[in-house]
Amino acid sequence: MIDSCQRNNRPRSTARRRAALALAAVGLLAAAGAVVLPVAASAGTTLGASAAERGRYFGAAVAANKLSDSAYTTILNREFNSVTPENEMKIDATEPQQGQFTFTNADRIVSHARSRGMSVRGHTLAWHSQQPGWMQNMSGSALRQAMLNHVTQVATHFRGQVVAWDVVNEAFADGGSGARRDSNLQRTGNDWIEAAFRAARAADPGAKLCYNDYNTDDWTHAKTQAVYNMVRDFKQRGVPIDCVGLQSHFNSGSPYPGNYRTTLSSFAALGVDVQITELDIQNAPADTYRNVVNDCLAVARCTGITVWGIRDSDSWRADQNPLLFTSSGAKKPAYDAVLAALNGGTTPPTTPPTTG
Ligand code: G3I
């Protein structure tokens, strides 16, 4: 199995080269009796480079129609080493008419990312939402076959280009029931999720296959436990699952839980990777962003973090200002906190160091 770091080795190796150069420079300065730098020489200056130094990626959800906005792409290209298409790989976008697939916008994002050494997370192959009209009207074995064909066709199109797929999205109900969400897909039979995973594995054996959901961050919640039990069952029965995505949309109604690290480590202990897939936090408190990053860094199998948009104005919850960059593209305090956490608590220099 190729892991995401191996598939995405350009940022990491670039970061390593930079770190090596920095270390060499420190050595020369030290030999010359110069003052040693006040910060760790390996401290990165962008989210992607700093995450790569920790063996992880740092990604953003990207919208194809924003790739012509140079203010947007300047930040994207500078800061991130992973990309998730925000809407362009969804069922309604990729199969608007049954059997007619359109990949133009998704391909644009994939091309933009891969040509710059960024990895791509695929989102999402099977979901009760964002279904095209033809699928919404289907049921039973016809729907099951249509869903499996969709998974196969889309995963095959992007074979080798997507490091991880959100194969199934949001299949569990909210609240305390721990039950599956009712949907046309669920009504095709409880085994629809594992059928989707098997089809995805057959279509792209090299991609990591994830189950992705929201409100699965608090370890004590019934929904978290229900997903945990499904993943444990899949691992026991050999259903091909490699990772769990925690969307982690935090706000006053669904706050960052103090046991988040327990949730990450508990999933990881099942033998899957854990990825934070859609992070945004109402009002972007620096402390909470720092906690999320430190929780991920504390769990070896937490392999990366994706924020759900770049600037506040790009967010699906723009009124909550939940992201790392202001609408005009300035770094927010939460950005500094995330970068410092990725750098192990050190703050990178804002100007080139002098030898005094
Ligand atoms: O592109 C059309 C445009 O042509 C039309 O004029 C306009 C009118 O409403 O709609 C536009 O499409 C919208 C699309 O975003 C692009 O902006 C859809 O209506 C709107 O429903 C869609 O919302 C997306 C939402 O998923 C759909 O479920 C959000 O951008 C996207 O951020 C959000 O992402 C989800 C993840 O996939 C799963 N987890 C939750 C997360 C947040 O809701």
C-alpha cells in the first residue's frame, strides 16, 4: 500500500532539502563563531512545508471556479500541499445524467494540484446528499447498481491521482440512536457501505479508502461510537477500509471536544489512518486551532489536516469567519497558532536572520 506521504513526496523532500540547507548554514555560522539562530532551524514557514516535516499534509478544500482568482491561488500554492475538491467530485457534479460522466471541473483541480506537487483527496463517491435528480428517484437494486457503477467509474477515472477517497460520506444519523441515517442508499440494504468500499478498492487499489462524517469528534457521542463499531467490524471482516475522516466543523452548537485526541487515537488503534477532513472553527479561535493540530500531531496515524476553504469568504459558513485567512487574504492569529504548532511550538522568523 502506498501511503499518502510516499505518494506526496515532493513537498516533503523539498522541505527536507530546505531543512538540510538550513542546518548546513547553522553549522557554518557556528563554526565561524556566529550567533546561533534563536529558533529551530527546521521551522517551516508555510502550513504545507511544516506539516510535511512532521510527516503529514496540510490541505484545503478548493473550488474550481476560484482557480482564476490570483489572490486565492497565491495562498493555495504557497501554503497547502493537499487539495480536496469542495463540490466538483460529488455525484451531481460527476454524473449529472445517468451514465454520462463529466470530470472537467474536477480534472482542473486535480491538474492544478498535482502539477504543483500537491496530493488530492477525493470527495465523495457515495452520499445521500448532492445526488442528481435521476439518482434521487431511484431505489432498490437499480439504485444499488447505479451507485456501484458510479463508484467504479469515478474511482477509475481518477485512478492513481487521488491518494485518499471519502468513499462514503455521512451515513450515520445525528442524535443518540447510533443508527444509520435513513436514505435511499440505506434502504438498498445495510451492506451498501461495504459494497461501495469493495467497488472503490477494485477500481483504484492504490488509493486509501476512508469513511467520512461530521459530529463524530466527541468520543462519548453515540454517532462516534456507531462509526467506531462499523470500522472495527469492517477491519475484523476484511472489508477494505484504510482511514476515517473526521470533518470537524466546530461551532457553538458542536464545539471542539476535550476528548478529541481520544477519538483520534481510538480510531487509529483499530488499524486505520485518521484524517481531519473539513476543519473550520467558528470565529477561528487560535487556541482551538492549536489544540486540533497538537491532537493530530500526538497521534501517529493522524496523517493530515484539511481546512474547508482558504479565506473566510470562501467558507460555506462565511458568516462565522471560521478559517485561517481573512477575506482579503491576510493571515489570522489562528494561522500563526497552527504554523507554530506544526513547528513544534516554535515561531518561524519573519525576516531572514542576521549574524550580528
Ligand atoms: O453552482 C451552483 C450555482 O450555479 C447556483 O447558482 C447556486 C444557487 O444556489 O448553487 C450553486 O451550487 C452550490 C454549491 O455549493 C456551489 O457553491 C449549491 O447550491 C450548494 O448546495 C453547495 O453547497 C456545498 C454543500 O457541501 C452541498 O452539500 C458547499 O459549497 C460545500 O462546502 C459543502 O461541503 C460539505 C461537504 O461536502 C460534506 N460535509 C459538510 C460540508 C459542508 O456542508
